[in-house]
Amino acid sequence: MKGTIKVHVADDHKIMIEGIIAVINTEKEIDVVGYSLTGKEVLEWFKHHEADVLILDINMPELDGIGVLRAFYKRKKKQKVIILSSYDDIKFAKKMTTLGADGFLSKSSAAEHVIKAIRSVHNGVPYFSDTIKEGLLQMYVGQNVVRGSRPKKKIKITERELEVLKLIAKEYNTLEISDKLNLSISTVETYRKRLLKKINVKNAVGLAIYAVKYNII
């Protein structure tokens, strides 16, 4: 179906996979196109198939979620990933974002938030529980950074790029930014890619954290 968000679910407990699939099946615009029980199965599946969003359990046999993220990075595969974890640990969530994760869901609340998380991440907006999101921002802001200070190495950002960055940090998706700034979707995506390269981060999470860290919003 045109416009359908394709999702792959990876967890070492099939009952967890079945639960997530049952929730996703209530949405017409989201379709589960595959599932895996081990990290190696995930990598093998993605050699031959594609999904818009991967929901990835961090603790899996053969190869854990960290190993999967690192493998994607080595393959230079830009895959949108939502991490599933049994723990709401801030430092752990930070590590996952560093490796390229776009979202973080606690297994205890996955059924409640998974649909919103999938839509958000698919639209280029990171998704974290309120506790994790606030903790991540506070962690970065508190790392010997004075509010309003500038990075040691000056990064040249144009006025238009700055407008886009501010909206990304405020959790606007590409279509919303396009409408608000009267730009085409492809132009917004071009600005997003430039910002990722200039700031040297992997995803919208990194852009949002940078914006908060340097008092841009």
C-alpha cells in the first residue's frame, strides 16, 4: 500500500514480537514486513529486504542490539531504529543515540507508545519517553557547558540552516518544516543533511541535543 510505513521487529522473545505486531496491526498505515529473534537474523534479513523503521531489542543472542547498530554503521546503512530496553537508563540511552538510534522505548510501556514512536521516527523526529528525553538533555547541557556558550571549533551555520535546526529541535517533522518555512520537502532534507554533516552527528537526536547544548532554542 502506498504510504505504508514498513516495520521490522527484532526481539529474542517471540511473545514480545507478537504483542508489538498485534498493536501495529490496529493501524492501517503501518505494516510489519518481518521479524527476527537474534541480531544475526536482523543483519541477514536487511541484506535482502528493507524496512522504514527497525524496532530493536538491545539484549539478543548471537549479536546484541549494539552489535547490530555498529554493523549498520560499518555498512554505511542509514537505518531508522527504535531501541527496546527493559531499563530506562539515561547513560545507556545516550550510548544508543551515539550509535545512531532514533528512539528509545521501555518494554514496560512499548505497547502504549510504539505507534507514536514509529510515526515520529519515520517522520525524522526522535522519540524518547519524557524521562529519557529530559535526562539526555540535562546530561549534555551539564557536561561543563555554560548556557549560551559556543563550541570551541566554530561551526558556520547559515540563517536558513539555523531556522531548520530550531524546528528540528522543537520536534517538527520534514513536512511541517516545509510548510512553516515555505520550502520544498527535498530542500528541507538537503538542509537536514548539511546540518548532520556540519555538526557531525548521526540523526535528529544529535541535532536537537546540539541545539539545547548551545542555547539555540
